Amino acid sequence: MTLRAVFNGITRVIATVAIFSIAGPLGFAALILVIVFGAGAPLLALLHDLADLGSLSTLAFVAVWVLAVGAMLAACPPSVIAGVIFSLTAVCTGASAVWVAWCATAVAIAVIMLLGALYVPDESSAVLLPNIRGAEQIVRAFLALNVFALLPTTFCWWLARPLHRARVAAC
């Protein structure tokens, strides 16, 4: 094992984490926007026609952008964790299939939900963690978040494919 091979492996890990950290939240926010526009646009058009409110469309536009920014912020920590898990697995062991990325994302979501279940931040804290209580709520939220994360995770995996093809034996 040469120093160059180790450096190449570290570089691939960092690049894969960067792809997951940037493309993951953007993909998740895009998915949320597609869902909101798909379900909300006909309802908004109906309300606009019935009430004839001109400011309603401006308010809806601002609300959609706030939702998109909130979705990106909420998706950042699990995306980074999933990127670290997947990149280390892909580069060090050679397991770089899409299901490995999905499993890494499921672990990242479970870690964030576990932190939310165990740690309750103060009211003045800027820490955003899910406040889910009860096993049934945790399982439902975990499954729903994993279903929503399938497409963004697949997108991140597809973008990172050239980076995780070779295996580093020293990991």
C-alpha cells in the first residue's frame, strides 16, 4: 500500500461525502416540492378561483420556498451521516451497490431519530431534532422518511459512482 493509494482513498471518501452532503438535501427538497406542487397546485388554483385573492399566490410562493429551505436544512445531518457511512463502506470494502447507500441512509435516519428520542434541547437551542415519542410513532416516521429518501439517495449514489469503484485495501 503506497501513500498515493491511501491519499486517493481519502480523497474519494471526502468527495463522496461532499456529494451526499450537497446533492442529498437538494434532492430531498426537490422531491418535497414536487409532492407539494403535485398535490397543492390544484387546491391552490381552486382556492384562488373561489376566493379571488391576489395575495394568496404570493403567500403560497413564499410558503413553498420556506418549505424547501426547511427540507434542505432537515436533510443535511442525515445526508452527511449517510455519505460518511456509504463512502467508507464503498471505498474500504468495495461494497458500492445502491442498496448499500439505502442502508447507509436508513442508519443515518435511525441515528437522527434516536438522538431526537434521547436528547431534548432547550427552547432557546438552535438544535433541530425530531420530537417523536412512542415506538409506533418512531416506526412510522422511520419508514416514511426512508421511503422519501429513496430517490435522493439513489441520485447521490448515481452521482458518486465514479468515485467508489476502486477498493482501498488498507481501510
